[in-house]
Amino acid sequence: MASDLQAAEEQQLPSQTIQIYPPSSDVISPFWREKYEREAKKYWDIFYKRHQDRFFKDRHYLDKEWGHHFSGSGRKEILEAGCGAGNTIFPLLATYPDVFVYACDFSPRAVNLVQMHKDFNESRVSAFVCDLTVDDLSKQISSSSLDIVTMIFVLSAVSPEKMSLALQNIRKVLKPNGYVLFRDYATGDLAQERFTLKDQKISENFYVRGDGTRAFYFSEEFLRNLFKENGFDVEELGLCCKQVENRSRELVMNRRWIQAVFRLSDDVNSSSIMEAAVKGSSGQEDIEPGVKENSLMGLVKNFEVDISEGVAADMFGTSLSNDFEMIDVNVRGSNYKIRVLSREYQHTCKSTGLMLWESARLVASVLAQNPSIVAGKRVLELGSGCGGICSMVATRSADLVVATDGDASALDLLTQNITSNLKPPFLSKLISKRVQWGNKDHIEAIKEISNRGFDIIIGTDVTYIPEAILPLFETAKELISSKGGITWEQEPAFILCHVLHRVDEPSILSAASKFGFRLIDKWPAGTQNNPSKGIICSWFSQNASEDYIPSTALNILYFQTE
């Protein structure tokens, strides 16, 4: 009768396939979108702390593209909006001895780089911190006094809904008939395509980079309308395209940007508007050996690609700022070098498996201190992520260890970490396999490795998504050994370690019971009126200060089957 009831319940529970990380979506979550906006200054400040003045090239092409705007009789006053480290400022100062440049950026560190530059001269440059969407420029610059404002790859870092605020701010300090010289990213650029593939979209044509800085990609129509709506006429506007080929890697990369000249005027003269592809003959970009450049769509091929060297390197499959880092993990005197996603890039990552969580550190420490937990047993880790430190520690005393994860990227990195940290005979005892919870084919593949099931199943920080809980216990039930032991400690067990997030403990216990698991012990507060109470406490020394407990928020649940 009981077996019939259990079978009926299992029929009512649909088989689910799920990973422990959120599914990919078109845009990032509102939480991160608001965080990027709120902390934009911080992310750019960190950017300049890391790269100093080495990231962007000095813009020596300005004279060739817009020289007639800078030259002429009399002193010209210019604002470099979003000056960064001064890559526009100092080429201008060197070429035009009569110009005076106001330079602003909302990164204090960037402004400091300008002021510390060897060619900085207060008689020719005034550098100050300013958020163009918040701070009034007229408090630093006299109203209607500027001849030119340069906006070189700066407006793209502003949220689209705040771009008008920046332009209205600029209008206050620009002379009637003053000019805005503009160059920025265009839709269809290869970098935009790569952002799309990495699920880093904030809104339409607006993306976040791995380091938290943001980039908007302009269409000609959007840019034209934006400036017109804010009181500017279009003098020139065109799409610049460049095709760069890496022969050795057989890659062709399309770089696209928009170049434009806008004029502030009360008189709208439609005949003055010229919308055409921008023409120029600036110097060629420094390109690594084996790379050639071609013109695209009939545009002049000798444009200088004013894209950062870091981004250009990324287009070739390399990066000056690697997405991954090596961390040292010490487990009871044994050191592991684990490659994980760099902390700097974790906020844009959909897969939690590319990081190392504190729960894994705690369980690895427990297993190292108490090898009897897995000694002579078959061990399965569900959702091991790229670190796999629990599985690697278990190989010291277990007969067989299988580390699994549902994310292919995490699994690839896990395999690398295992190979680089374990040597025979331990290496031969550890197998890594892909398992999406509830996937029958994946489960059957694990059964082929150990047809008698597993004596110990481990899961660290795998219970924080509600939709994952039932498939998790379903998979554990399929793979746990049905063979009992003489004592409580020898019975097959499922050990979970986690911080309570979106799933509370009653929900976890309810899902466990549906698949025949009962809670035997928990830590830090043991279960009441249970003869096995104290199993987990016995893993820790009487002097708690001697144990590695990375967070007081961690919990351990110890399950066995009915």
C-alpha cells in the first residue's frame, strides 16, 4: 500500500530538468541595472586605477579629421567632456598653441591622471570632476563661452534616458554657433555582438562590460534625433566602418563607430545639414603581426580605429584583463590553486558555478578533518562548480568520487582544476561528469559509473533557487545507495551545506520528504529527540576557534533515506 501511494505521488511530480543558476534572459536584472547606474562613478574610478593612462590611444587624428575647427585666428576655448586620462587633451595642446582646454570627467582618478601628466599646465588646462548629468557646468565655465566641445567615446557611457541632461548641460556653456565634435560606438560593432552573446544587455543597445562600466551603441537615426531634440543642428554625420582580419586565427572583425559634427544655433538652416559617410585620412592603427586591414562598405580604409587596445585585443580572442584569476585555497594545510571567474567580472556572470562559495570551503575543511565521513565510500558531489575542492579532498580516503555540474563552462574549468591539483593515485579516483538535475540521460550515465549508487552525496550552496529543490532531491534519490549500514554513521547520507537565500528550510525539508529523505541532524542547532543527534557536531572540535567556519550564516543538513 505504501509503495503504491509513493508511486502515485511520483507520477504527480513531473520530471524536471534544471540547473542551479538562473536561466539566461534578454536583459540583466533590475537590481544590477540600478547598481550599475548608482555606482557608475565607482566603476570608472576602478577602471582608471587599474589601467591608468595605458588603455586608450592618444587621439592624434583630431587634427586630420577636424583641424579646421581648431585652427583660425584668436584663442579657442574647448571643453573635453569625459576627458579620461587626457588622450584628447594633450594631442590638442601639442598641435594648437592657442587653445585653452577645460577637461572634466566624473572619475576623480581620471582627473588626477590629467593633472599629473607631464604636459599638464594650469595656464592651458583646467581639469575638474563633473558628472554631466548632475553637475552644472556653468559653475566651472562661463556661460556661452566655449567654441568647441569634444565628445569622444563619452556619451556611450551615459544611460540613454540621461543623455539629454548631458547635452542640455553642454548647451549652457557653448557659444551660439559653437560646435560639438563627436565620435562614439555604432550599432553593429563586433563588441556589441559579443555583449549580446554574454547576456550583458541593460536595455536596447546598452550593455555592461565585465568591469561594470557601460557602453551604448548609437544608430545614426537615434543620434540625429537626440541632438536635434536638444537644440543642435547636424553639420556632418556618418557611419565609419573598418574590417580587421586576423589571418592566423581566420577571424574577420567589423568595427563600427559614428563620427559627427553638431552646431548650436537658433537659426535652423536645413541646407547646411550634410549626412554622408565621414571622409578622412588619419594614421593607421597599430595592429599586431599577421593582421591586415580592409575598407568596408566603400568607406576610406585609412581611418584610425579609435577603439581601446584592450577591446581590440579582446576582439582577437585575448584580453589584457583576463576574465579569470587563480586563487589559493588552503584546506587544513593542503593548498589548492583554483582557477575561477575573477571577482571583477562575477556580477555579470549568469553561472554561479564559475565561482567558489564559502559553503564549499567549509565542507572541504570538514572532510579533511574527518576523513571517516567518506573513507572507503563512493562519493557524489552535485553542483560542484568549477572549484571541486570537496571532491578533491574526498579522494584522499574515498574509493570513488564523481564531481558533477550542469553548466558546461563550469565543468570544463572543473576538469582543468582537477588535473592541475591532483596527482596519481588520487587523480584516477575522481571523475567529472555533467548532470542537470532531473535529466534522465545524465542520471543513467552516472549510474553506469556506480551501479550500486553512492554512499555519500554532497551539495554546497545548491538550494537557493526554489525551482531547483525538487529536481535536486529527485536526482539524489535516484543516485543514493539503497544499501544500509550497521550504525547511523554508516547509512548512506545526503549532506547539504548552504546559506538560506530565497528558499527557506521548511521548503527544503518538504521537498526532501517527497523523495523519501528524512532530516537526521542539522548544524549549528541539532534536531530534537533523535538518537543520531550530534553527528555533525562531532565533526567540529570542542574549541570552535580551531575550526574553519567562514561564515556564521552557513547551515549543514544531514539527510538519510526512509
